[in-house]
Amino acid sequence: MPPASKPPTAASLSLFQLLDPAVLADPYPLYQRLREQDPVHWDPYLHSWVVTSYPEVVAVLTKYSADRTPTPEQLAALGLTEMKPFAEMMVRQMLFADAPAHTRLRTLCSVAFTPRRVEGLRAEIQAIADSLVDDVIASGRMEVLGDFAEAFPAIVTARLLGVPTKDHQQLKRWSADFAELLGNFQHNPDRVASVLRSLEELRDYLADKMREQGAAPDKQAGLIGSLMAAEVDGGKLTDEEVIASTIVTMVGGQETTTNLIGNGLYTLLRQPVRLAQLRDDPSIIAPAVEELLRYESPSQHTARVAKDDVVLGGKTIKKGAAVMAVMAAANRDPSRFPEPDRLDLTRADNRHVAFGWAAHYCFGAPLARMEGAIAFTTLLRRLPGLALAEEKPAWRGNTGLRGLTALHVTFARAAAETMARHL
């Protein structure tokens, strides 16, 4: 008889393993072990419950509290008094609020950030994508992150906000710093001082843009001006809420889309049959984007807090306990997605949780979907012979926001130049 398998240990199931570059490069075996052996798992290293099965993740995203910003007193007790400015800004973001505060913020922001505004940018977004491709055609190679996936949503974000597009590189740097604090602060505390400087610079920049747009209300074409003007039942956003809402829109819009493009293209390049399928039939781009979001989720997990004592997956979770919902694990749960490790660009019934769920469903999801669709179709159409120039690119050391550090590719330069001349 084969020897009995050893019972799992706390260390073998801990998300702390994501600090190992090899595990970070492919976290899905770890997620699978958690789902199969302990889908609602107490992680003593993170002092949090870790939830990995689809129905339980949906339950956490639906019913548990997003109001998890520590108070100044809690920060002081942890020796993190310097984090106070970050906490003060977080409490004004809908991402970290529950009803009724969340309902008020989301309703007011929805007045400003409408589907019509997003759709109205489609032609301009396509032009931005084409311009970035034009810049690299003559070289026959491309670093996808630096040459396209970072600049593309940053320029779109600048246009959306109504700030000069020439500022997009600075916006991206601020966004990356903020994302690092959101997704990985506990593993890189030495960066806190520089990240807080970035936050102060960003707040000053946005306050300046508010003054400019407030002085010329007839020219409030950007989202900042619309947020300032938004009104529901006589209520409006405060100046600090406008800044906080702009920051969460800016960071979410850039980081999610950059990682969607980088992760998605890398996935397609590793599976040439699927790449050819999408290149030859761009009509499947909508379900393809959903599948790429499911398969390599840009946002891997999010934190919640138990509102009351509750039983989840047979485990008793006490009121106030931290709970981590691992969306990337839920998106590969075989009880919800048949053959979850297979990339199926026409997968039906693909209700993934890459954008969250329920009241806190990603506010900018329609824009991210549009940018992803335009990016993939443009790159595959305009760069014939697209192929990886390196076997195993490195992943960013951010356990929460999954993305590559760089993605080098080659393509058929002559064919791309010929195509460009006929556009």
C-alpha cells in the first residue's frame, strides 16, 4: 500500500508562501491545495482567515464588511503613526466603506462616471492604442509593459480625468506607488516613507486641478470636474472625497488594465492556438476578455472583516476577524468552472469574481473591459508573428495585484510596416 499522505501544515497552506518567487510565478497549485484541503483556512502567519472556494468567496464579498481602515489609535498601537495620512484618505474611498456611506459615495460618483462617458472615449482609446503601436513597429520588437500596457491606460486615465495627457507618466508612477501600499505593504514596510510622499504629491496635484476646473466650470470636460459638480438630492462630494474618489478611479483604472493586458497577452503567447483563434476571429473578444480575467486575475485577493460571529464553510469566524477572499482561487474552482485550468476563450456562463461582487463590484469595470478589448485586438491585428522573446518573464513582487515586471516580444517588422502603410 502507498504511504498515507501527510496532513497539511499551517506553513504549507499559508499565503505567506507567495513571497517565494517560484510560488508567486504560479500560485495556482497553492490555491488548489487550499480549496481542496481547507477552503476556509485560518492562516496564523497572516492572522487572517483565507477563503478560496467560489461560493464562500462570493459570500465574503457580499456580506462581510469592507470598512477595514485602522483608526489613528490602532495605527499608533502598531507603531505605524506615519500611516495616518493614508488612512485618512482611505476612509473617504468607496472601496473601504459600507452602506450607507458607500451607497452615498457610489451614487454620487455614478452621476459623474457614466456609461455614456466611457463609450464616448472609444474612438480616442483606439487612437491611443494605434499611436503606441506605431511607435514600436520599426524595431520589430516590443517590451509590452513599458511600451504599451503601462502607457495605454495612463493616457486614457489622463484623458478621462481631464488633465494634460503629457502628465501620464507621473500619474502612472503615483498609481504604482499607491498600488504597492494597497497590495503589498505588509511585505515591504521600508517603502512607506516614499509612498507617503507620492500620496502627498498626488493630493496636491489633484487639488490644483480641482482649482483649475472650478475656475472654469463651463470647461469641466473631465471626470474631476464632473465629480465636483455631481449632486444627488442636494448632496455633493466634499473636496477630500473628490480627491479620494479620483485616486481610487485612477489607481484601479491603471493597475487593473495594465495587468489585464500584460497577463492576458502572456497567457495567449504561451498558448499559440488560442492566440490564433482570437487573432482570426476578433468577434469573440468580449468572452475572451472575460476568460483572460478569470484565468489570470489582475487582482488576486481582497480583505474583509466579519460583521458578526458567523459560520462559513463549517468554520466559526468571530466578529471583527480579518477575512481574505482570494478571487484568483475562486476563479479556478472546478465546482463553478468546468476544466478551470483550461483557457476557453468562448467559455459560457463565466461569472468570475475578478472585478469583485455585489455592492463593491469594480466601479471602472466597463472601462477596463473596453481598454482590454481594444488592446488585444489592436496588438494581434497590427503585429503579425507576435511571439515571446523570453521563456519566463518575472512577476512583480506584489502578492495582491498580479502583474509582470516586463514582457519582451518580437513580431514580423516588415509585415507590420506594410500593414501600417495601408491604415
